[in-house]
Amino acid sequence: MKVCITCQQSVEGKKAVPVKEDRVIRAIRAIKKALRIAQMNELYVCEADIKKHLDHRRAFEKMMLFASVLAGLIVVLLIGLLVLSGRFDLWAMFSSLVIAGFVLMLPLFRYAPALEASPLVTAALAAPPVRPPAGAIPPGTPPVGPEPPPVPPLERAGKKKAWKAGKKK
């Protein structure tokens, strides 16, 4: 069965772009086969959800890049501290690699697979982003009512008198 991975609907008879079968999808399929819950659907993204999926993919790639840099910094920092301290501890080196591995696995929770090359994808990438006209109110903005009355200025006379009363002449 052909299924859109974004909206979970069947794409039979609709325009859709196939999803690339990569390591992550193959690993998920292998785990599901081992648990005997695999449905073996053909994964697609329907035409209506291409832009949304591409936005999710860009966010995933950005998060994966950040996690890679962070994991590299963690490994370099921990191993550098080991070298600078003059001790070489195999356990600390191993733990730095384990921590880096966990950091690299965190973005996989928001995984969005790549799409096969298709005219629908190139059209979605070439289309300029839809921006509201200048001065338009974005959806979800609460209505703006009348302005609240101005706050009266603080009475300073009472403060000055209190200050003068404490001052000795």
C-alpha cells in the first residue's frame, strides 16, 4: 500500500513523490520485521504535503549538523583534557565517545527522510515562500482591542517630603 508519511493517508491515484530508502528506514523496517509488526508500506509524500515535509527535512538536517559539531567538540574537549592532565584513561576516552554517540542519536527522533528527485520536489523548492502582505495580521494573532488607559505618573511630592523630613539642617 502506498502511504504518505506526513499525513498517513493512502496516495493511490494521487501525485506523490517516493521516499528514499536509506539506512534509517532499513533499520526501522528490520526492527519491525523482527517484532513481526512490519506492514511493508511503500512510503511517499503526497503533493499537498511536499512543502511541509521539505521544511521538516531542512530542520532535521540543521539539527543533525548542530549535533555533529557538538559531539565533535565534546570528544575533542574531553580527550584534550585527558592529555592536558597527563593521565590517559581508556574509560574516559570510551565515555566521551559514548556521550558523543548519544548526542548524535538525539536528532533521529525528529527524522525526516529524503525524497527521490522529482519535478514536484524541484517545483516546491523553486517556488518562492508565501509571505503575507505587509501589514497583514498573521493567523492565530488575538484581536487587538482599544488601547488601555495611560498609567498616571507617580506622585513624587510625597517622596520628596519624606526625604526632606529625614534630612538634618
